[in-house]
Amino acid sequence: MQALRCRLRRGEPRRTAPVTMPPMPALRPAPTRHRPLAALGLLLAGLWPAADAQAWSLSIASASRRVFLHVGNGTINGSNSTVNLVQVTVPGAQVGNGVAQAMTTNSTQAQSLYGDNYTTCPTPASQIMVGASYRRNNNSSPASATLRVTSPANLVNATGDTIPFSQIGWTVSAAGSSVPGVIPAGTFNGATQTLTTIPANTYIENCHTFSYANSAVRAAGTYTGQVTYTLTAP
């Protein structure tokens, strides 16, 4: 049997102003034509995953330039040091059979941090909510912020065996939205990859559901690794 654990960690945003945000609107507007992580760990025991993108993209009031990012559990208008875990245990009889294995999380973040407590991710035990915003005054620049994720080349167990991080992928969804997402589905590539850009005075969010591809037989053990999400506005 194999177990995979991935920790999802939010990186320190690069910014020219504090990361905290003024209160957001109390009501959620209708989705625009697009509405839509932290560290990742994976665990493997014995031997050991993308759908149509959906999301929310919401307008927020302009303000001095700042960014806000949460992956999994977050705190509006404040910092949160939580590093959420995504994991799967693969039964020995199924290790390497090519059937993708759904991963679970320890996240409890179901409600949006947009400010209206909307339930964007109704099943956080299998979803990680990713939310990000970029504010600026109308006459300032740059015009957008960039969301990226960085993963190591491999997950590693106690004896040094490895599994490529590219064995882990995610699909996306967002309750109440049926439009293409601004944070797309994908697969980790063992390096830094750009996920999306966020226009000025916009908040985006959606739910990421992770899976392990299980495409090859691996040595038994618990494999771990961590990915870091960053939001930057140069």
C-alpha cells in the first residue's frame, strides 16, 4: 500500500503595499463571463490526477495597490499560517494500475473570502479553495497581478525513493458558476508555472480537486512534497 501527501502553502506575496484588504462588498454580484494554493504533500504506501474550468471573477473597490492570496484555509483582512494537506493512500492491489486516485484534504474552507460567506466549495474534504485579489487606484499600474505555483521535481519518501510531482494534477469547479474559470485545471510540472493573471480590482476564486495519476509501480512508503503559490504585482 502506498500513501501520498502533498502540502499546499501560500508564498509571501510580493507587493508594494500591505496585503490586508478593506472590507469587500456584502453582496455577491452575478458572475461575469469568467469566474473562477500554499504547500502540497503526498503520501504513498506499498504502490501507488482536469474537467471543464469553472470559477468566480468578482469586482472589488479600487484602493492603494495591494494583493491578497489564500490557498485552503484563509483569513479575510489578515494573515493565516495554515499549510493544508492533500493526501491519498493507494491499496497495494491498485498500485501502478493506471487508475487515477482521488486525493482528500484537511481544509475546512467552504465559504468564500470575498465577504459574503458564499459557499463556493461545499465539500472542502475533497477541495482546496484558491482565492486571490488585486487592488489598485484607477490611475496606477501595473494593470494585473500574476498567480503562479512552484513545485519540486519529486515527492520523496524516507529512503530516498521518488515520485515525479507531475503525477499530481487538479480539476476545478465553483458552486453556482458554469462559466470558464480564470484559474484553470492543470498538472504540476516540477518547476514554476503561471496559472493566471488577475485584472485590477478583481477577486477570483475556485475549488481545486487533486488526484494522483498512479501510472507506474513505486516502492512502498510515505512520499511527501510541498508546493508554493505566489501572487505578484511588480
